Amino acid sequence: GQNIDQPTEMTATEGAIVQINCTYQTSGFNGLFWYQQHAGEAPTFLSYNVLDGLEEKGRFSSFLSRSKGYSYLLLKELQMKDSASYLCAVLAGDYKLSFGAGTTVTVRA
Amino acid sequence: GAVVSQHPSWVICKSGTSVKIECRSLDFQATTMFWYRQFPKQSLMLMATSNEGSKATYEQGVEKDKFLINHASLTLSTLTVTSAHPEDSSFYICSASEGRETEAFFGQGTRLTVV
């Protein structure tokens, strides 16, 4: 099986920056996804990395290091609506998507 | 992005009855569909992978006779929870993709409560 670790929860102030780390060990690798999930709703796609480096998309950026089995999601200029669970998911060699437990981010005024 | 429609959004059923959940890809042909289950404050756990026209592949620990999956067309997969029990109460989510290396899109999820 896959082993995906990310912190359980993080708290930050509105306007600040938060970095959510994810480490993984998988059998084969075909990419890493970050999803946002609000309570009671399905996950929504944020980013996809398959090559090493930083992908920037507006206030959200995602980084990948395949050799280290490491990724992070960077949320800038935090807004209250960013309070949600952020899921790191890895597409393994068999093309099955496995999820980490999720990091609950709470944004405070 | 592509649209995946899941129905119903929530359902309450009596213990011992069966419930069918539908997952439809509205604007693309889904070669592969995945079914996940998520308990409160836990991650999404993959239950099974279904490919159009073939039998579903179930993850270890998932009872294939209890969770029946049918992927009869390129736009529809169904999950039937048979003889449901209260411990089957969970959030069930499907995702669909056009191919193995393409992004998977999620349905809205189905909140199942068995009483």
C-alpha cells in the first residue's frame, strides 16, 4: 500500500501564508495532487505535480521533490474561505489515487 | 473542468435494505471510475476501481458481494450497498477519468445514513 503523511491541523491568521507538507512512499509514481475539501462536500482539485519544482497558480503554489518523496502546498494571502481540509493524494504506479488523511486549516481573523 | 454528477446527494435507509448510488460523467467518456468511502474526519479510502465493460477491482478488505459495482457504459457507474447496516453509514464519493494518466474528477458525494 501507499504511505502518505501530512499534518493533522494548522491554524493561521487572515492574510498570512501557510505551508502544508506531505511526504509519501509509493510503489511507482505518476503524480501528486492537492485537493481542497470543505466539510460534507467532495474534494475539489487544486494542483497536480509530476515533475520536480514549483507550480504556481494564483494564491496557491505546489512543490514536488520526487527524490525526497516530498511535496508542499503553499497558501498565500489567506482568506477566511480558505478554512478547509487539504488533501495530498498520490497517483501510484498502478494509477490508483491514494489520499493522505488531510490537513485541517483554520483561518482566524 | 469536466463534470461528474453523483446521485443521490444523501439517503437514509433502513437496516437490511439496499441502496444504489449513481455516478455519471456528463461531458466526457469515463474509461475508469473510482469509488471512495470517507468516514468523519478521516481520509478518502479507495473501495474499488471500475473499468467500462469489465468487473470492478476491489481493494483489500472491501466485500465485493456487499458493495456491487456496475460500469455498464462509458458515462455511468453504479454502487449498490446491499443489506445495509448502520456501520455502512458514510460519505461515498465517486471519481471518473478519461484515461489512466488524466485527471480524475469527483462527484458531489452521497451521504448514506442507515438506521
